[in-house]
Amino acid sequence: MRGFEESIRKKHKSGLIPVIPDIKLLSPKEGDLARGRDPAEMARLFESLGAPALSVVTEEKHFGGSVELLKSIALTAGIPVLRKDFITTEEELYITRDAGASAVLLICATTQTDDIRRLYEKAVSMGLEPLVETQNEHELELAAELGATLVGINNRNIATLEKDAGGVERTGRLAALAPKDACLISESGIETPADAKTAIEAGASGVLVGTALWRARDTASFYLEMCGGGTK
């Protein structure tokens, strides 16, 4: 299996927008997203539609996730899987790897700088790909200091559990400040195919989309529209 970053870059080079589906059951802002749907089944649907990678939210209290959900998806997926959570300890990195994930989210806004450095180095040494999430110029500078090649820009405020109305404009403002040659992922606030296109035109290599996919009337068609591939 290709690595997470490699898979995103390959999809981007194909001319389609790499859309990473975010597998989450709840949204603090939107409530129940799954509406009775099986998340593992949804993950298989996205993979069948050509998703280059998957993101699985494991935070339980606010997003309804779990490590068991990560395992059920990562161990059967034929594409790389990112663990999305508030990672603060090395033990959580081992759990992430053992659950079958290829990559792990490290959030600058909710983690002390020294801890980000320590967790980044440990993840790399374990064979996990760290996606360093940023939301301002200072955090992008930290990502560059780390030598991060996989960098995210969160278009919403994670400190308030993304309940704000932030949009892709943040990626537009910050993309040029990202580490040179980084694989840049625009996260959250991607509501429409036009938003996805805006993020790519600003310099992102891919977009991570959750709520908009789960709310769509026809998930498959909407996903393909996000990718720029029309309907199926």
C-alpha cells in the first residue's frame, strides 16, 4: 500500500482533486451525522469511488469515534488511513500504529510546542506519517521547523470544536506560507465543490471533507463532484 502523502500526491497529479473523506459519527455543530449508517460501510463506499485516503475520527465524547472504529476500517482498507484525534502521548502513537493507521494528526493549537516536537519525532521513528495541523502563520513556521512534509490548515477553530463558521478563505490566506514543497491539506469548512477547487487553486494538494459528505442527499455523486469527476 502507498503511504498517505504519496497517495494524495498521486491523485493530485492525475488532475482530480484528492478528497479525503472524514469518517465521523457526530459533529458538535451539526449533531448526528451517521443517521444510522454504518461508518465502515461508508468507508468502503468512498474507497470504491477512488478516495486516495481516509480520515477516521477516534475522539469519543464530542465526535462519537473510537479506536475500535479505526481498527475496523484501517485493517480492511486498501488505502492509507489517518487517525484524527487530540493526540498527546507516545502511548497513543503506539495505539494508532497497532490499530492499522498509516498517519496521525498532530494539532499545534491544542498541543504544547515541545510536545509537538517530541510526538512528531516519535511518530516518524515508528513509521507513522504525522499530519501537522496549523491555523496561523506561527504554527506554519513550527511545521517548517519540524521539517514536516504533510501539513494541514484547519479552516475552523479546533479550540471551540469547530463550531465557528470558518471557511476555505483561511487556506487562501495561509497556503503561500506553508513549508516549501509540503503536501498541504485544507481541512474543515469545505462545503461545496467550489470550496474544494478554491483550496486547490490556493496551493493545497488535497482537501479533508467530513460534514458536507455526510449531509449530502446522494453521497456518491456529491463526492465525485468534489473531486471534479462529475457524477456516477
